Amino acid sequence: MTAPDDALSHALTQERTFHDACRAALTGMVDGAAQDVVDGENAFASGADAEVLGYELRSRAKALSEEPDSPLFFGRLDFAREATAGEHRGQSYHIGRRRITEHPSAPPLVVDWRAPVSRAFYQAGPRDPHGVAVRRRFGWAPLSKGDSADLTGMEDERLTRPPGPATDGLAPGPSRTSRTSAIVADEIERPRVGPMRDIAATIQPEQDDLVRSGLAESLCVQGAPGTGKTAVGLHRAAYLLYTFPQRIRRGGLLILGPNRTFLSYISAVLPALGETGVRQSTVDDEIARHEVRAQDGAAAAAVKHDVRMAEVLHRALYARVVPPTGPVVVPDGSYRWRVPLAELRRIVDEVRAEAPPYAVGRERVRTRAVRAILLQAERRAGPMGNAWVQRISRSRPVSAFVDAVWPRTQPEEVLTGLLTDPADPLLTAVEQDAVRWARPPRSYRSARWSAADLVLLDELAGLIERPDGYGHIVVDEAQDLSPMQCRAIARRAGFGSLTVLGDLAQGTTPWAAGSWPEQLAHLGKADAAVVPLTEGFRVPAAIVAFANRLVPSLGVDVPPARSLRGDGALTVSEVDDVVAATVTAVRAALEHEGSVGVIADEPDTHRLRAALTAAGIATAAADDLAADARVTVLPAAVAKGLEYDHVVVAEPAAIAGAETRGLHRLYVVLTRAVSRLDVLHTRPLPGELGT
């Protein structure tokens, strides 16, 4: 059904006028925030209050000033006039990425997508309209440099009466779910260049349920390719920051990604949602006590990442704790206080049984030994002052006793001893040989540490003293974490919650998880619910079906991906020269809009990029998101989590044969395309792909 041009034109004019008013109000908010900074600094010249207030005001001003020049709203809710609409009866709300108001006490012109009332925009449907009479979606022309977005279309979905002809002259929306919305489909399929975009305008009901999960709830999303699991995790982070600002900021929020290329790709999402200053990092960065200056062989790395190393390290550390061998005698003027051997042994045994962090245990031993002396002194001479207690605590006999039974140590010192002589019965002789240093350093201070060693050092540091934690951590590509890496995250989320994102079928590390319950146990959240996302909105059905041929051979029990998109293109071609064919395929891809990714085994990427450059085609590396080039050439190892409109995969057999989990890597590579996929090969395709 086509809407009359005059009715649509009139409605568009009204909405454009309202958008102009919203833009003016946002400008006023930016100016007001800047003035608040000045006023706040003048009101509080010094002190902690001034520092805290100044930081909060500057952060708010910075966030507003960095607001992208993008549409200020993407939807509108018109609530029904019947009593069933509840407190919002007869009201209309525009929904956007940030709350916009003309004055702090005035009703909002635009409601934040995270506000409770906004949930109806994502959840309402004919079966349960949530009191909504009409849900309106807005279509915007893509931004071009120097221009603001232009409102070009609208779509109304009537929810409180049976579907029928529209009476207001506007284009009718979908009759059942937002998945059939033309505006939603256009937004999801819109060509992309540069960093990942937010999905606030296109969140689906099942995604919204996950995004709005409570702060105390840890959850795991098993997301097939193209289902938006990364976006769900980032939008959940933004939702928690909005809904629980004090609790989250007190504990902190951390985004963990697999590598810095991935973090660069997702870096613009949270700022676009109004959240700046959120720490985005990798596990390696979080545990980087030292620069990586050594490299392990495959066998050594596998042992060091094995969960048994937690117990091996615990034994190595607590092997330093030994029973006392004699009484403690402390001179005090003309008197000598004596703690008998039996009591000292009882103190050490009790503290060990309490299993505190090593450093805490050491101080408990000291405190209880001093307490034993204090009780004797009070029985003889009455209450003793704090200065006396401190003097006894620092006395040479007490310090010598503590150093002897519970010596001070460093993680590096313990690990150096272990790797010099890894004689622990939990490890086989072969495993001990794999991790044993061929040439031990003279001292732990001169040791050269590998990446896996840093994981072990973090484990030891956590045994000695608990690290600071976060209120919430989002862990992406969690299937690739080793048990020991998971434990590093668990230590930082002991009193917080996790959003765990991943796909077992995309596990590519030697220690990749085979099941979520086991991985969640390593993460310290064994009770977290595992929620599958299987319906994809990004990758076309033909590409998903082709990649799904690999799933039965991946050794994991996951539901296969399904795509809701019937468009897209897949071409599989046997060629004589894969380099020349790649150049030809890229030229053809550039005739369409959007980004182009050329993915190959790492040794092949250099000659492919050289050939494209020689052909006059500008290219960029995967982590160069600021480059103007539409074509990115990248090795298969860094493709995970990235998306391109058109992907050219060069020589799949080389990718599959490059590593033990090569088929998993190939599965990742084949699912990076969101519109078109060209598979070029001179060698036979892996048999699992069929013909």
C-alpha cells in the first residue's frame, strides 16, 4: 500500500521541525554543561569535593560535546488512550540514543533508549502491545561529511487493532514483528566502512531481554555468526551504566576483547550511546606485569594454560610456609616474654586452614603471635598501650619468627623457582620437561617472561593479594580463553557480574572451550545462564548455509546459525592464479557500496596486498580504521569479530591447514561477509565444505 505523497510530506515536515528543535535543545545542553564546569570550579576552589564535582561536570560536558552529528531519534511511541496503557496513557515519546531536554526539569523531548518506557519500543507486538497504539520508525539518509542526516521516510506499525489499511496516509509497518520492517532491514543491511556501529535502533526482542538483564545477573550468550552478540554485550554495558550509575562507577566496568584490532573496531559504539571513559582492554593488557620477552613452544604454552597449574602454583607458594622450630622470646625491658612452640604451631596451622591470601596470612600470623604476648603482659601488668603493641610487633624476634615460618615473597620469585625445577606430581615428566627453563636466570629479577608466564604470575599475585575488582565485566570471544586466563578474569569479578559472549564453533586457540558450563566454572560464574542466539540479521542465508557445512566437523555441540536474510551473494571459484583472481574480485567488489575485506593465511597477505597496490587499489591493515581505503587486507588470525560488506577469501585450504584448529578458523573467516562472499581457490577445498 502506498501512502499519498501529501500526507507523508506533511508528516515528514512535522518530524523534521521537531528534530530541529531537538538539535537546538542539545546545543543548549552542551553550552549549559560547559558553563556548569566554570560555575563548579568557581564555587569550589579547592578540596576533595571540588575535585570530584569538577571531574563529574567535565565528564558530562565532554560526553555531550562529543555527541555524534547523527539523528537524535530513531523511533516514536504513541500510547493508546485506553486505561490499559497505564501511566503513559495518551502520551507520545520520541526514542533516541540520549535523553534530550530543553531544561533539566522539563519533560524530555527525546527519551533515552535505555529508559523503562523505551522497552515497549523493542518488545511491543500485536499479541502484547504494552499499551502502545502506534510504533513509528524513522528512516534517515546516511551521513556524509559536513552534512547532518536527513529524515527521508517513516513507517507506522499499529499494535492495538487488527492490521488493516492505514488511515493516516503513512506507510504501514510490519504486521507481526520488527524483523519484517523495511526500515529495520535497511539499517541492518546498510553498507559499512570503518568502526562498528551501535544497534540501538534495531535491537530485537530477544536481544533486548539480554541487554536489560539485571546488574547482579551473570549471563553467557552463545551467539552464532551475525546474531549481534558483541552488540548485545556493549549495549548491556551502556544499559547498566545508565540504570545503575553509582554502583557501576564505584566498582568500574571493563570491556575485554580478544585483541587490539577488535577493540579498535568496537571503540565507537559506547561513545555513540553516550558513554565515554569505559575501559576497553584485553586479558593480556590487564595482566601485563612485565614486557613479553620470551616465547613458549606449543607444548609449554599448553601446560602453562592448563587449569592444573593453579594447584601447582598454590603448592609452590605455600611450600614456603613451614612449621616453627622453636619458641619466640621477646625482651621487654628487664622482662622477657615467651610464646611456646606448641602455641606458635597452632597459630600457623589455624591461619593456613583459614586460607586467606598469602600476604594477609603472613600478617595474621604476626598479629596472633603479638596477641599471645599481649595476653601475657596484661595478666602481669594490666592494659598495654598501642605504642607498646606496635613495638612488640616490630621487634626482631617476632619479625624473625614471621620471616621464618611465612616468608615475604614475590610472584616472580616463586615462578622462577618453579620453572627452574617444576617437580610437581600433578605434571607428567614430559610436561615438566616442556616448562623447565633450559637456562635458568641468575635471579628472578633478570628473568625473561613469556605471555603464558604472565598469566601464571597473575595467578600467583592473586594468591598473594587479591586484585581490585570491577562491578561488571563484558568478556567477548570468551570461548578462546584458557582456564588460567578465565581465572584471571574471575579474580577481578569476585564481587561483580559478567556478560560472557562467544561461539564455541569459533574457538581457535589450542585451549578453546568445548562447553560453556566448564568455561563458566573457570570464570567463577558456574550458575550463569547460557542463552543461545541463533537467528542472524547480518550474514545472508546463502553464506551461513555454506559456512554451516563445517559445523559437524568442529567437535562442539552448538545450534546451527540461521539467517533471516534472503539477499546477498556467494561465489566459489576454482582459479589458475589466486592473486590475479583476488585483484579481479576486489575490482568488482568496489563497484558496489561498502567495505571490502581480503582474508587469507598470513604468509599470503603480503603478496596479495602488494598485487592490489600494484593494480592501483588502495588498501589498509585491519587495525587502521582511520584509513580512507575501502579495502582491508588481513590475515585469518585477526578476522574474528570483524565484518565487511564484501569478503574475498583467498585459498581456504591454506587457512584450514595452517593450524590445529584451522577448520574453526575457516568457519570464522567465511562468516565475516554481510553482503557478498567470494571464495577463490587453486587447491581443492577442504573436504568438509563439500563441492
